[in-house]
Amino acid sequence: MTIENLSSNKSFGGWHKQYRHRSEVLNCDMRFAIYLPPQAAGGEQVPVLYWLSGLTCTDENFMQKAGAQQVAAELGIAIVAPDTSPRGDAVADVEGYDLGQGAGFYVNATQDPWSRHYHMYDYVLEELPALVEALFPVSDKRAISGHSMGGHGALVLALRNPERFQSVSAFSPIANPVNCPWGQKAFTAYLGENGADWAEYDASLLMRHTTGKLPALVDQGEADNFLAEQLKPEALAAAAAASDYPLQLRRHEGYDHSYYFIASFIGEHLRFHAEHLGL
Amino acid sequence: MTIENLSSNKSFGGWHKQYRHRSEVLNCDMRFAIYLPPQAAGGEQVPVLYWLSGLTCTDENFMQKAGAQQVAAELGIAIVAPDTSPRGDAVADVEGYDLGQGAGFYVNATQDPWSRHYHMYDYVLEELPALVEALFPVSDKRAISGHSMGGHGALVLALRNPERFQSVSAFSPIANPVNCPWGQKAFTAYLGENGADWAEYDASLLMRHTTGKLPALVDQGEADNFLAEQLKPEALAAAAAASDYPLQLRRHEGYDHSYYFIASFIGEHLRFHAEHLGL
């Protein structure tokens, strides 16, 4: 296992660091970022929040723009932000922001040419946590959150693997991808035409019949340009009602799809996760 | 006076907005950003912190990365972030990040070809506050702060115009530009060879003989790559000691020149300014 430290910045008494490593699951080099709160320097094993970003993002957007590190430092939570897809000249890509590099959709692709590298589901679920838990002073207590495409990823990973996480949250998730243009385009390319395969990556379908139930918090801005066509939180709300899932879905007047919305409420998400991480 | 609203994002109950306007002083179109805290929506006139960014920045860097809006919303302070130079195809520029567009150094240039547009000192001191105070629900109570080149600008503007501001602060300022490569390159180009002209834009020289004294807070990271060659806070400390200037200069072990450093302490700067703004 080779891993290279690319940057280190002291932040709120802890450290923001970027690393490059070889991913076996993705068959390419990957970069991720970690925020280690001050408590981690004292030998304490801190829990980890995995943050999954949205279309076009890298590991940097959340770390630079969300303003999460102040509350993470206060509570003693590490944050890990992976990239949003496999990367590199050898990795399949197309024109456009919503498919290919920067748009992995947190699935395991089964279709050519994507299946050679696009296994972000396995990467985020298994390979990255194993790496993080081997290298850093973190516990195996995990929470997961994300934004937009990453909110979809966080909900799907938590719904399918409730034993792996203590809690899940999302901002503006693509909540019912089988019924929106972004999801239909990506799932057709990555997964083919079989609806049963699609259903394994749709939070609103999964939430109707999942057995393990995690505390879940979802925030959605009412002034989000993508709300009606792409995000569809009403499908998630209906699924939660049908299965009695412990979902807290909040709608916020005036907020849009940007990181200003995330910054405004990320502190509340961190406190929500802290409660379920036993902090 | 024409002014165009380019974007609006709700943030911590207030609003981040970007505007484009015609600057007479700079002889070009300019963009700036303003954060209006929730208190401003209630008809209250809030004080304004002017934030001056560093080399290569625009109005966006601070607003997206500093995490300042949470505390600004709590305290009821508006924040205005101008661009760092005149802009546009008609505006003189050169290769390199430290002269020309993105590197106005908050001076009034006297030398060709710069003197046609590069009057950032007058823009930040007069034209922009007049515009802001005419259009938004803000008072004439002003504070000023900035980072690196912008920390230099904030200190110079406050030292030469103590009647215009209640308080001044800076992160990692270019504290003695006549004695560092960045300052010498910019001042030679913008101001020519006359040392007396340079001295009007050097905080460490100005602080030795200013009459009006403002509360001043400066934070400097000890792991800042530019500390020894470009920033020289020791010159500012010596000037403050010589003139009994009320400067609080803090050095922070491990912190670098990045926005992670600014984010870690911007809340303390806002509280410092709030105290002197009468909040």
C-alpha cells in the first residue's frame, strides 16, 4: 500500500491533509482529504464522518467551502472527503459534467467502458474506510453525509449497509434517481437497462423495504434550482412514511443548491451525527 | 449609476450577493460581493467590515472559504469584498500573479501603463463605500481587514485614514512592502522610483508617525511559507513599539498562509471589530 501526503494545513487546532493512493477497487490513483480534529493528536480514536460531494466536485470543495471544521474540532469528529469518481487519462470519460469523471454516482458500474474503473460504491464502502482506519487514529464508528449526487450516495450506502454506519444525513440529495434526468442518464450508462439493478441505487426505493433503520437527517432548500426536476425529496418522504423510517426531512425557505446552504446547516448535521456516534 | 445583481445566495439567514457596477475611479466595470446579515432585513442599519483579499483573488475567495458569515450573522455585521484590481481586456496586465490584474496592491498608480486604471486605494476608500452606503441598509461605521496583499491594504488605508474606520485587522499582511520582493516589484511598476511615494503605502513606515490610532489586530501563522521573505511582521511590531501604537500582533504555531488559517481565526476578528463598532 503506497500513500503520499500531498498537503497539510493546520485548521482549528487540527489538521486538513490531502493524500494520493493507489486504489485497487477503482484501478487508478485517487486523492482524498481528511480533517483530523485536535483530539486525534492526543492519541484518542475519533469517529469519522464520510462526506460525499456532488457533480463536478473533488475532495476540495467541501473542505474549503463548508465551514465544517470548527464544529468538527469542537466535537472531535474526523471528516473524510473522497473524490467523486475515478480519475486519470486511462479512465473513461465523456463531454459534459453529469457523466464520467466527476460524476461517479457512487455505483459499481457493470457496463463497458465504465466497468473497468467506476466502482465508487465499493470504494467508499470498503476500500477507503479500511485505508483510513489503518492509517489514522480513528475508531470504527462511522457516519455518512453528502450533497446532491453525494447525498444520493450517502443515503444509498447507509440504507444498504446499516451495520456500517451510526447515522446518515444529506443536503439536497438526488433522492429518487430512477425518476430524474441525472439519474436516468447515469444509471443507463453505468448499469444498463435492467430496472432491478437501478433499484439497488435509489434511496426512495430502498427506504420502502430496508430492515436496518438508521437515524437520518435530510435538509433541502426551497429555492434550489434542481428541486423539482432532479431532487424529488417528496419521494423520499413518501418512502419514509410507508416504512416508518426515522427520517427527519427539513425544508428551508430561500436556500439554494450552493455551499452557502451547506455551510449554514453543516454544524447541525455534525451535532446530529455526534449524538449517534456516542460523543 | 448602474449596478447589476449577479447572484444571490441565502446564507445563515442573511444574503450573499454579487454585483457588477461601473467604477469611475478605476475606469472599468467591477464586481464586488456583500454579505448582509439577517439584521439588515429588519430595516436596521448594520456596520460594514471591508475585506481586502490577497494576490490572485477576486471577491469570491473570502466569501466562499473564510467561514465568516456565521459570526457576521450572529453579530449583525455586513461584509463587503471588492475585487483585488481593475479588470477587463482594456486594463493593463502582464504575465505572472504578482503584478497587474489580481494584484492591484491597493495603491493609486502614477506610472504608465498602470495609472489609467489602477487606483484601488481611492476605490476602496471612497467610491465603493459611497456606493454601498447609498444602496444597502448599512451605517457609516466601518472596519477593515484583509489577507496578505489585502492585509497590507487594510493597514495602509486605516493608518492614513483613521477617521474613516473604527478598527483594523489583518491576516499575514505584507507588513513592510518597501523591503520585500512582492512590494518592491509592485511599487516600482505602479509608483516609480521615488521612495517618498513608496512610504505612503508601507504600514510599518506609516505606523511610526501616524497620529490617529485605531485598535489593530494582526494574526500571523508561524508555518507561513512567505513569512520571512515577504511578510515581515517584525517590522510592524517594531513600528508599533516605537510609536506606542495599540497593535495586538499574535503569532500562531503551525498555521500557514491558506484560508484554513483565516477560517480558524476570522470569528475572533469579527468579535474584535464588533466591540469597536459599538455592537
